[in-house]
Amino acid sequence: MKRVLNVGGNSKEIPLPSQYDGYEHLLLDIDPKGSPDIVCDARMLETRAPGEFDAVYCSHNLEHYFRHDVRKVLAGFFHVLKADAFAQIVVPDIQEVMKVTVERGLDIDDVLGQSQAGPIKVSDVIYGYGVEIEESGNDFYAHKTGFSQKSLWHALRKAGFAKIFIGSGNLEINALAFKSSPDAATRAQFGLPQD
């Protein structure tokens, strides 16, 4: 059975995308309250055994690290992935957020949109979801960096990923980064173009 490492996913009650149906789902989180399989800071992934996983899924977590630590986190993803594996990373599209904020004439405390958690302000995207930070008292929920498609692509390339597919929509960036060129089955699984 293929294994996916869900980095910073908070709880297994939050479902992974359907592409991971049939994968063994292992949750890694720094916060033990969500009962993760692995309690670990993602900056420490290189201390684990190499090539443990077929995929890493990281949704709205990478922006919680300082810019200089993103290298460590991505190097850790690369380290724990098998040779033919990939990482899927979803982050806020800070470039699009800035554009929409200016176009709509929004202030930092204005609502940018709605999520399952409730209204999301411009400040929540830039600095982290204020309600969660306040209620938890944990500053690791704060956003410490941001990404455009270009900056995320460059960070993934520097980490060693050979083939990167990246796009944006709904004010977020979705990247699939492969250690080698993906096979036809994986391309079909994620709706990627065939070479």
C-alpha cells in the first residue's frame, strides 16, 4: 500500500483529496492535540529514515515557517520521499491576495472571503488566522512567509524536485513537485498533461 505523509494537517478528521484514496494516511503535526501519528516539527524531517513515503501532502502549512526555514522543510520532504514520489503543496497565493485587496479597495481587517472556519480577513491570509492563533495561544499558527507561483516554484527546484506542476485559483497555489518525471498513472490520477 502506498503511504502519504500529511504534514501539518491538524487532524485525520480533515479529509485528504480523493487522489489519496487507497493510500495509508500518516499525519505529522507539531501540535499533539489532533492525535497525529508523528509529533514532529517539519523542519526535522531529515532526521527520519529516507524514502519512507510515496507522497507528502502539505496544505496551508508551509507558510507557517520563516523564509529561511522553508529550505529545511522542503529538504525534509525530498528526504522522506521515495525516488519516484512527489509532494503536493497548497499555500495562499499572496500575489493574488494583494491584487484582489488593491482592486477591491480592501483594508487589512476587511473580509476577503469565506471558509469552512468562517470569514477570512486580509490579515488572516497575511499573518495567519487570527481566531485560531488567539484561541490556541500557539504562535506556530502564525504565517511567517508567503508565496507567489514563481517563488514557490524556485523553492521547490532548489530543494531538488525535478518536475514541478503549479497553478493557482481561489486565492491559493497548488503545486505538485516530483523527484523524477511522473509516470502515466500518476499523471492521470492528478489530471496532469502527458509528456
